[in-house]
Amino acid sequence: MVSETGAKGTGVISLSLNNEPWKYAPSELYVEKIELKGDIWLRKNYTDKIDTSNTAAVHEKLTLTTDFYFISGDKAELWLEMRDFSDRIIYAVEGINITRGKDGKGSKTIVIDGLKRGFRSEIVAFEWHHGPNKSIGTRMSTIYFFPHKPNAPWVWDKDDDQNPWVTALDMLLEWGVYDYSDVTKIATQITEYVNSSKLLKYASGAQLIKNNIFNCTGFINDINKKKDIEVNCSDCAAIVSTLSNLLGANLYQTRFGIGGMGFTCNKIKAIGSNEWKLTVFTYHEIAFVGVNTNIEANIYDASVKVNPTPKSNPNPSTKTTGKLPTNMQFALFRAKYEDKQESSIKNAAYYENADMSNEGKYKYREMLIENITRDIKTTGDYGDYYVDRNLYKGVLTGHVSNAGRRRIE
């Protein structure tokens, strides 16, 4: 819908100017300046703002302010077309009255809404007409269309250095994240691209995070320069959640471990490697859907590929591709007494309705961690329970910690 005081009609209209009288003052004028303001604040990168005369970010609504200069006359009746790159009219409005001011100028602000669509960047033309055929000015502009409003760390509703960055949006378009509206598909494609990138290699210790700030600028610059980048699980969680949240996902960087003592994994393929290896993590960090770190929540992990059948096939060959955790449920079972200290349970965890015999039911945690897949069924004061020999109370038995979304620079 197009709304403007005094305009004839709203929405996508069919202009039939040659078939009916067109009443306008015999004035001469031209477009002097056009300013765009989408309903999402946008900047070039962390340090630089954008030129609002030719770039905007839109979720549903775009505000177009145009300044005109009168060569002669005091009033004019104009019409406006908004066309895409293929010259198709997206929106048009007629009957826009402009009045000359004392400085010889006139101005008009038009609000165009109903623009919601999948993620994309389009070059569009805004062309003003005076009368049926005369064009008085055209502006070619780049519009970034957002399927959803961004989530933290991005700030979309006020001027901020955490406003969406053009450099990040352009990188996602290069990755093929185009025309998507489903946030699950968006997060999945970003996770797949990060894991499959030939530039990213696993390293111990976070390389892109310092003082709990994600160096998104450095990551984008290195990607654009085709430079090798060392990353660990925290880096990957920050990359996936930050870029997915830019397009409306609701992911949190979430860390889990076993009381600071570390845990042994089943054989995994680390990012940048095609080799299955046994690995010990002091902790592991992933992108969790939502701040509620319930074990039934879904997760994304670009740092590893897991073995979906760690019991029956504990030593997969290099030909086994493995499973990349995208939109995967975190864990199969829930710890019933994870916050209690009953002497009969001691340091073990009691799992409600746990059936570890069927690998086909395994979720992310069972595929990743070695000791979970070696449970011993036992009977105690609270009925049957499963003992994880190296799991300690309150950490991996259903709890994860440090859910957050790091600031970016």
C-alpha cells in the first residue's frame, strides 16, 4: 500500500493517464534530492554509516522523501513509479501535489508499505513524472529486503553501531542465502556454508572472540580476502548465531561441559578436516534456539560433524560423511534428579524414560559425547536409572550455561 496525503489511490495501481484528463499546473521543475529511510536502520559496517540517498533496509515499510526545485510555476501535480531491475512496476501513485516554497523548492514524503519479502538485495528505480510522459528525475537505489526483523546483537529500531551491516548482508548473499523467509532454512544454510568453507580450520581457543566481543569485522574481511581463518567452537557459535539473527533467527551462543573437567567425544570430524578423531573438550559451545536452554531445544553446530551411530560404528571410515548438526534436538533424555544430592544417586544422573538401545533415536548430545553412549542401567531407590560414569550433577544432565549473544565489532 502507498499512502500520501492528497494522492489518488493506494497500492499497486494501473496508470491510465492517456485515457483521462490529467490536471496539473504548467510548471517546470526537477528532482533535486531523494532520501530513503527503511523501517530497519542500516550502516555500512561497524565504523561507517551508509549514504541514505541510495541505500535502505526494509522489512515492510519504506519512507521516500524527495526535494524538488521549481524552474517556473508555483504548483505541480506529479506521479511516481517504483520499478525493479527488470523494469517491472512494483508500486506507483498518482495525483501528488507539490507547492513551491519561498526558496523555490518543494518537498514531499511518501510512505510505501506492504514490501515484505524473502531476503534479497534489489536495485530499484524511483522515477518522478510531471504529466503523462515527462520524467523529471530518476534515482537508482539499493534496497535490502528483510524477511524478519533482526534479533540481538543487532539493533534495528534506532541509530547504533550494532545496526545491520551492509558488509554482512552482502557476504550472506554471496553465500547463497537468498530469497529465504524461513529462519530455520536461513540458519541451516549459514551453518552448512561455515562448516564446508575451505578457509576455516579448527584450532584450540577462540580466535575471533576477545573480551567477550565477536570480531565480526575481522571475520568478514578475512572471508572477502580468501584468507585462512582458525576457529574453535565458540567462534563458530558466534558466527552462526550472529549471522542467522541478522535475518530474524533467535539463536543464542550456549556453552556446556562437565563441571570444568572436560569430556571425551565419540569420533568427530572437526571443521576443516575430513578425518574422524577422538577429541576431549573442556567445554563445547553451540548455537541454541532461544534463551531457554531446555534439552529439547534445537541447536546448530558448525564446528563439528558427528557420527549418528557411535555404538554400532565407533570407528567410521573417511568415506563416512557424518552428520552436521542443523536444527537438531540437543538431547534425547531428561535428567530427573539433576539438582538433587540423594546419596543413592551419588554423582550419577537419573534419566527419565531413557532408552539408549536405539541409535536411531539419538540426538546431538548422544552422538557427540562418548560416555553418554556407554550408560549402565541400574536399579536404586528411585527406580531404574542410567549411570553416566563421567557425568557430574547439574551440568550435562540437562543444564547448559552461559547463554548469550556477544556484541560485535
